Amino acid sequence: MSLKLIFYTLGNLLICLAGTMLFPLAVAIYYHTRVGEVIRTDLGAFTISLIITLFVGLILRFSFRGHHEELGIREGFAVVAAGWVTVALFGSLPYLLAGIFHIEGRSPWVAFSFSYFESMAGFSTTGATVLTEIEHLSHAMLFWRSFSHWLGGMGIVVLAVAILPLLGVGGMQLFRAEAPGPETDRLTPRIAQTAKLLWGVYLLLSCLETGLLMFGGMSLFDALCHTFGTMATGGFSTKNASVGHYDSVYIDMTISFFMFLAGTNFALHYRVLRGDFKAYFRDTEFKFFCAVIAVSITLISWNTIRFQVDGDIPYDSMWTSLRYATFQVMSIITTTGYGTADFEQWPALSQFILVTLMFYGGCAGSTSGGMKQVRFLLLIKQSGAEIKRLMFPHAVLPIRVNDRVVPPEVMTNVLGFFFFFIGIFAIVTCIMTTLGLDLVSAAGATIATMGNIGPGLGSVGPTDNYAHIHTTGKYVLSFCMLLGRLELYTVLILFSPNFWKR
């Protein structure tokens, strides 16, 4: 494995990241001149962060610039895993330098744990926050939180593959290591062109949602920030009450619709935009995704209007119940994490359905987290085949998706993924209980970070945050966010001794 090539590629990623810091810097200057917002702290934080990130990136690039051999499989996994850790590290500098988490008497290392957690939650599109008061932040910091979502949603490495030709060689290894799902959907023979097409669809949908949210009464700033959180399925909002702050049916439904689009395979969007309007209806995973959503919304709507909690019925009309159930189901199943209601106040069945959806996630090839719909679909088909095999031992029962036979190695990959996901969930939940969380909060925090969702249950519920969690717990959960964003294998492979052997 070529460590020099890895460092060279990481240097290019940091150069890309430094370029993105120009946007919050411009926001800081704009709001200073328009509304007199204090600029000194933000200007200094983003300027210094940009300089440090660019300086380190240039050092790595020029120190190892002679190494242009093709990226192999091992280099691809190493670059993606190390790249996300590095991007989150340098992305935390603005929070740290602005002193957002600085409290007199608190260790700088504690402040760093807060900053790194917030940064990883942004870039991994988890949306878990350690901030207790969001609306007191400056426009530039609010923008950076949400913009980090948007960058991480389609993938910071995929972005680099799209805009840096120097990463074109061996780019498929990076794309495979970062792209979600058991199989990588390649739209064109050239991987850099595929990355550009995916980012083009991503940008188009983002512009459309921003315009529609502004039509509904949001300012351009709020519309942009909520679009970043929606299309990346991240969930950082500019308001303490999240989307519920606006109390608007139009905004709820608009964001719900775009969360649905963000949770769908972007390759399908591309094909529809090219004129293949039946692409959605031919895709088995998409139809399964829609069915899960429809059943979940129906059950929760019925449950929240039919059953009482502490003597009260959550909603007094079917329309109200349907409105909030639709938004919350779309928010959880796509792992966005926006909220318009405190679902911890809902009946037990509704809470159980939402927790189940946290494991499901969206479609492969989307910006959603979770285990992905296609994996559950394959597991269901495999279970059905095993039951049939008991009755017909000699029957040949291939697993098919979209009229294609699923290769055995893909099924093995899915079964292994399921085992690792559940195993890590159990281990991390156990760890979090030793750090002072009750069982419900520990399990909620674990699945909310592994699934890149944000809000969990208990003390990390939809109206709470992660600030109270032990410093060690913040690093553990940050690691869970990374695992969830890179779908386990890309990170776990680094712990295999064989990975490092020549």
C-alpha cells in the first residue's frame, strides 16, 4: 500500500475543503454589512481555518506530488476513511477558533470534543448536535453547520473525484469505498463523469427546493440552510424548534417531498431527467421503499388519533395526525432528523415504528443513512427462499431484484453487513450505558448516530441534544457516525491485519 499516494490524495481533499470555507466567510461579511452582525470572531475563525486547511493541504500535495500511480483497492479504502476523519477534524476548526464551546474552567480538550462531534455530525449528515441554543449562533456559523451537510451528503470524496481531474485515475476505488449500498451504480464508463452527473442532479434538486421554500415564506438564508439539511438528509436547522418553528403545512409538505427524493437512489432521478419516466416504477427497491413509507404513515396516523397517552389523544383530527405522521416518517426513514413534533409523546406503537425505520434508512445510492432498503428487501427474499428450500430441498431458488439474479457474493455481503451492524449496535449501546446513560438513551444515541439520523430516544430525543454525554461518549458516537456514513466495511477493513500486509 502506498502511504505517499494516500497523503497526496488527502492533501487534495483538504484543498477542496479550504475552498468551501470561502462560502461561510462571504456569509459573515454579508451579514456584517447588512445587519451589523459582529464579524470579528467569525471572520478570524474562518480565515484562520481556511489558511490552516489550505496550508496543510498544499504541504501534503507538493510533498508527495510525484506519486501518480493508480489507486488500488486498499488505497481507496484508506483514503476514504482517513479523508472523512481529516475533513471532520479541519471542519471543526471554525467552531473551536470562534470559541462556541469554550466555557471558563473547561479543558480545551473538552471544547475540542464538542467541536469535533458537531463537525462530524455535519459532514456525516447525522445532524446530532451538542448545541443547547441554536438561534444565538451567527449566520456564518449556522451556514457552515448546514453547508457541511450538503458537502457530506453526496460525498466530499465524490466531490473531489468530480472536480479534480488528478483524482480521475483510480477514482473508482474511492467511489466504491464511499458510495452507499451493496452495489455501486455506475452511470457512465468514466467514474469522474458519473460523479459530475450525480452532483448535477443534487444541485438541481437543491435549487428547486430553495425556490419553493422561499415561495412559502422562508428567507433565502433559511431556505438554503434547510435545503442543505434536506437534500443531504442531515437535519441541522437554523431554529431551536427545527422545522416546527414555521408551523406551516406548505413548508412541512415541501420538505417532506424533498426528503423523499433525497432518500431515493439518485441514479433513478438522473434516468427520469433523461426522459426515462418509468425508471421509478421498474425499480424493486423504490417500490419497496414506497410501500414501507405508506404502511408506516397509515399505522402512525391511526395510532396517534386512536390511542390516548396519559389521558390525552395526541391529535384531534385525522388530517392533523396525517400531517405530522407523514413528516416524521419521512424525516426518520430518510435519516434526516428534522422535527415538527415530539414523537416521544406519541403512543408506544408509533415510537416503535419510528425506531424500526431508523434501522431501515433510505435507498442505496441516496444521501440517506441506515442499513438501506435494498438490504432488508434482499434479507426478506432470502428468508422466503430458505423456507421454500425446506419444502423443496433440491429446488434452485435464485434471489432476484429488478429481474436480475443477485450474485451470491452480494448476498454474503448483505448478511455480513447485517451481522456487523447489529453487533456494533449492541456493543456501543453497552459502552454508552457504562458512561452514565440509561438503556433507552444509550440505544437511542447509538442507532441515531450509526444510522446518521440525529434525534434518538430518552435524553437524546427530538427536543434534547448530546451536550450532556461524557467526552469519551462523544468520541465513540463520532466513530459511529463515521461507520454509518461509510457503511461499516470501509472503516472496519482498516482493523484487519491482512489489510496492512504487503
